[in-house]
Amino acid sequence: MTAAQSYDPNSIPPETGFVAINFISCNDTYKSRFEELFATRAKAIDRMPGFLNMQVLRPNKDGEPYLIVSHWKNEEDFRKWTNSPEFIEGHKRGFEDLKAAKERGEEPPMSSSFVTYDVIAR
């Protein structure tokens, strides 16, 4: 059983926890590909210590970004993920898409930025 499958919100004190939200803007022509990447994701993040769960949120309004909300036991575990081979594995196909667009002289089909939060109550 992975950490994501065994997550119990009551197993972490209410004043602890860490959330990372990745805001991803996609060109209209890339949205179906982006959703396909997540539908067939490598699930490498699921193997990471401290990973609790994740949601991929599609915006209901045109022009708004997708949100990838990941929950962690602490910031240190999240930072380890962002510097891990599993991170590269989990993002490999998206990185390849960005590289291919650059080689064709095109604008990137997507862009992303992280915002992180400490959990202060549940």
C-alpha cells in the first residue's frame, strides 16, 4: 500500500502538514495532452516518503490554470521530491514536450509555478 492509499488525516497533528500547489497554464491546443499525461502518470510521487495525496484540478473557467495540489507531511519531504530521480521520472514526458516545442521554435505549450503553504488547521 502506498502512502497516498494509506493516508489518514487524523494521523497527522492538526497544526502540521505542508501543501504545494502547482499552477499550470496550458495553451488551448495542449490541454488534452496535459490531461492525458496525468491520466497515465508514472505515479512516481506516490513512492516518496512524506507524500500524502494529490488532486489534479481542471478549471471551470477559460483562461484559468490547472491546479496540482499535493499534500505532504512536511516541507522537507516535498523538497526531497523536487530534487529526486522520481521527480524527473514523473515529469519526463512533459519535459520532453517542452523541449520539442523549443526545438521547433515554438512557445512552450505550458508554464507552471509553485506556491507552498503550511497547514495550520484541519
